Amino acid sequence: MGVEPVTELVRWARAYFGVQAVAGACWWVAVFMSPAVREATLGNLDPITVAILDIPLFVIASAMAAAGVRAAAVVGAGWTCAVAIGMAVYATVTTEAGWGVLTMGAAAGASLASLGVILRGRVPTSWIIRGPFAFRPATVRSSAAIHVLSTFGQIVLFWGFFLAMIPLGIAFFEQRWAVAIPFPSVAGPVGVGVLVLASALGIWSAVVMSAVGNGTPLPAAMPNRLVIAGPYRWIRNPMAVAGIVQGAAVGIILQSWLVIAYAVVGSLVWNYVVRPLEEADLLDRFGEDFERYRDRVRCWVPRMPKAPRSPSLL
């Protein structure tokens, strides 16, 4: 049997495990040398007991994964996730080791992504557009008013979940894990102002998409026409921009740096995971019209279009 070629992406995944092995070894040195590090990351857990398990299953397994041992990557990623979950429970009950939870949580996410690359050659993302989130155009027989009403229903549900329930939960754990950072006194009013402006942009974008595009922002009922009107004339994804800014604004209002980080991570997931899938669908459905629009209008930075709007695209 021949040896499978190692792709550049796999090399990066292995490199991550190598960095994780070195970082883990350095962290254990710091744990045994610094009481402050030990208390912040392990609380009252016995470091020797934890080290007996963590050094072989995290540090050594990560090093072996970096060397190309797939089974070690599975062990390292699995152990990292288990530790992250266990520490989250421990920190929630005791209010100790909060920074350890955050460190292991970040390592768990990166380990899973790297494991996917090592096992499958890529980070698996296609599951995102399956089931209720599969890309499907809306029913063309529905009126614009029905699409607008449906869109506002979606706004209530999505904003309530992503901009209220999740941020409040994150802020609760941030306080419980004792990892909160103080904000200036003006944070609240500034956050409210930013939230109002971002919400206005989101509502404007949603109404334009529904009224002009004969559909909704929901993947399962997407517009039947390419929308280049309203804020879509200056930026390709104004609703995504509005949502990310809204999340950051909620973090400012709650004085939670973790909620702001949640918004930043959401922007990265949307840009590198969701957007390529969405734009591939738009290219498949609208062809050259979408290509011209994509080449003329930026995704994140607003600017005036280079050419006048084409009535056929509205």
C-alpha cells in the first residue's frame, strides 16, 4: 500500500498539535513552579493527580499527533474535550480554575478542528447546511408581505437566542468562573447606542431582502432574486455585519469580554465556514449576475459600487 500524501492543511494541523504539546509542557512547568498559575488554572485540584493523566494523554499524545500518529490525535483531542468539560463543571461548582476552563476550552476547539483535518483532510462543515438549515429558495407564490412577516418572526427568535439567551449564559459563567474584567463606566451607554444602530441596519437589511428578494434571510426560505438594493448596494452581507456588531454591543452592555469574544468567534465562523457555502449556493443559482456583484461589492467594508445598478438584478 502506498503512503497518502500529506497536504499543506494536514501539516498545519500537525503543527498545531506540536504547538499544543509544547504549550502543555510549559504550562505544567509553570503549574509546579508558580502557585499563582496553579491556583488560577487548577484551583484546589491536586496537580500531581491531574498531571499523571494529563501529561501522557495531552502533552505526549499531542506530540505524537504532531509526528503523524493519527490514533494519538484522536486520544489527544478526546482527552482535551473531556478535561474542558470536567473543568467547566468543577469551576461552576467551586468558582475556581476559571482560567483553566477557558484555556482548555480553546484547546478543545482547536484540537477538534485539527483532528478533522488529520482524519479527513479538511474541517467538516457541510453538516451546517443540512436539515432545516439546508439552502432552499422560498415559495415563489408567497407575497412580499408574508415574507416580511416571516422575517420578523425569525428576527425575534434568532435575536432572542443569539443576542439574549447565549450572551446572558456566557456572562453568568464569566462571573461564576471569576474571569470577569472591569469595564469603564461609560460602557453601558456606548453599548446601547451601538446596539440600536446595528439593530436598525439588521432590520433594514432584512426588510429589503424580504421585499425585493421574494424570500427571507433563513436558509430554508432564501430569496428567489439576487438583492442589490438598500444596504446591499454598499456591502454584500449587511445582516452578518449587523449581527456581529450587535453581539459585541451586547457584550459591552453586559460588561462581558467573553460575550465580545463570542461575537468575534462568530464572525470568524461565519466568514470561513458559512459564507463560502452560502456564496457557492448564490453562484449556482444566479451565476454571472452574482459574480459581477461579488467582484464589485465587498463583503465586510462598505464602498460605493463601481458601476450603476443593473435593473435585471433588483
